[in-house]
Amino acid sequence: MLKLRNSKVIHKTWVPLMSTPTYVEGLENNAIGYVNDGVWYVRFTNSYGNSEAYAGGTYKQYGNWMIATGEAYGYEEFPQGRPVAGFIRIVPSKQKLKLSIPASKREYLQIEVEYEEIDSYALHK
């Protein structure tokens, strides 16, 4: 099981080869969550300041890569949630996950999340 914390979020434009950050959240989103047995979940403060935002779903792992899909909640324009999907690269040497996730027609998110490997059975003790 991977316990997630300390995510850094950068909003970037879709302009090929010239994708410059449009907004950097840094660590202000206070993300915490987990990745375990094909399921992921994260609670965070989104870029609109909603501290009750959360997302979750499933993933398939292929070596040090994952393909994740799910739903995100906490956005006024999507009261029933919005679909999310992205690619995740696992960087064991830095204990980080690096994600690329479409955010809108104009932007995508580059996210780095620190992780800690924990025994999922230890949570039940």
C-alpha cells in the first residue's frame, strides 16, 4: 500500500513544446490519500479553495507505470463529479508518483506526490 502526501500541482497549457505553467499550487493543496490493490483515493484542497474536494477510482499497473481512471468531486461546475484519467509514473528512488492529468480544454495538470510504503494490514491493528 502506498500512503500519499505532499503533492505539488502545476497547471500547464496544452500548447505543444511551449507548455508553460499557468498556475502553480505548490503544496497548498494539502493532499493525502492512498493507492492499494487497484484502487486509489485522495482528499485535497482544489485550485478553487475547496478543502472538501476528493477523487478516487481504479488503476492498472504496468511496471513503474499506472493508468488511472475515476471521478473527482468538489467542483461547482460539476456537482455530480467529473471524470478523471491520467498516466502515473512511479519513481521509487525519490518515493514520488508523477502524474499527468487533463484538467480542461486549455490545461493539464502535472502533479508530483510523495509516497510512503506501508503494510495495509498494519492499518487494521
